[in-house]
Amino acid sequence: MSKHVFYIIAIILLAIVCVVDFMRINKLQDELTDARKQIEAEFDAVEWKLDASIYKKDAQLLLMNQNFGNPNIHKMLTDSCYNDCLKYRKKYGKEGTE
């Protein structure tokens, strides 16, 4: 009789360990899925920012080319580009030169 009790207890303990491991694996899979979604969202945000930056530069070049003879537009766009350069130099640790 004691062998049967031992086997039953061993089987119950193994079942408990399996259930706990299964629950931990499910929790880790959920966390992994959430992390993947967050990484994808951040990647999309970076891609949108890059696209917006490229669009801005293309728009500046288009305006500069369309208004080639207009010194006011030319100066405004030149100042805008210059300020962008200074902003990025400062952001990445390089001092802007005037």
C-alpha cells in the first residue's frame, strides 16, 4: 500500500510541476508578444519620423528651386536648413559653428 501512495504522490507532484511550468511558459509567451508589439510600434514611429524628415527636406528643396529668384524665400529656407543642422549637431554632442 505504501508504494501506491508514494506513486500517487509522485504523480501528483509531477502534474503540479507541469502545470506551473505551463503557466510560466504562457506568461513568458504573452510578455514576448507584448514586447514584439512594442518594438514594432517603436520601429514604425522611427520610420514615420524618418519619412517626415525626408519629406521636409524635399519640400524645402522644391520651394527653393521653384522660387529661385526670390531672395526672401531663399533666405528663409537657408535659415531653416541651417537651424536644423545646428539642432542635430547639438543633439548628437557636436558644437555648432557659426
